[in-house]
Amino acid sequence: MRIGVVSDTHGLFDRAVIRHFAGVDHILHAGDIGPREIIEQLQQIASVTAVSGNVDGFEVSGFPVEQVIELGGYRIAVYHRLYEGGKLTPGGAAFLKKVRPAICVYGHTHQPTAQWHEGVLLFNPGSAGPKRFHLPRSIGLLLFHNETIEPQHITLADRAE
């Protein structure tokens, strides 16, 4: 199973995502989406599970602030502001403790990250939106095969296609 992972699009849909997510089974968007059209464009590639982020106004956007789904036999949580200032947020820590996922996909920091925390894979695909700070623009893939999870980051060009 291949899962496309994107976050922090901030209203920008990069057509490179179509190429990189070709053939994925599902897409996760970890918030700071921008207009609903971003999700509609992703839905043309595969079904999408999305959460809202702080830029989306959290519940105001119509997307939930947290989601938990089962894909490929794994419990996957999606939560936008898991980390802030280099630390797990109190809300993020409480969310992980409550839902006990195998994987938690998050955004907010714009920093591509894949790390293990107390037996949970924490995966931030980075930001697919307009380039900000000194960080690369990126998206991610979660590959499930032979009872293993392989997280991958894909660096995008500084400017969208």
C-alpha cells in the first residue's frame, strides 16, 4: 500500500504532486490547506483524509482538527500542530496518548521529519506550499510492505509547476 502525505499547502496546488502521487491508495493532508479546491484536486488522484490547521481556522474550515483512520492494517492519526518550537505540544501529547496510533502524520513546522517516539512513527511531510524560511518544499509517501512502514520524503522544486 502507498499513502501520499502532504501538509501546509497554504492554497498552492503544485502539479508535481500529481506525478509523485500517481498510483497511491490514499492521501493524507495534515492541515493548513487553504481553499477547499486543494482537497478537490487531491481527490482526483485518490481518496483524501484531511484535517484543518491553524491557518484554516481549525473547525471554521469544515475539516476536523484530528482524524484517526485504519489503512493497510495500521492505525494512523492525522493532527496538524503536533510539534511547535521543537517540542511536542501538550495537545499533541494528549492526542497521541488518547488514540495510541502506529503512525501520526502532522504538519505546522514545515520541517520534513520521520522519527520514532514511544513506538509511534511521527511523520511530517514538510510544506508543499509556497517556499518559506530556509526549508525545502516537500511531500511524503508512506509505503507499507511485509509488515514494515517505509517513510519517504520527496523534495519539490522551489517554485510550483
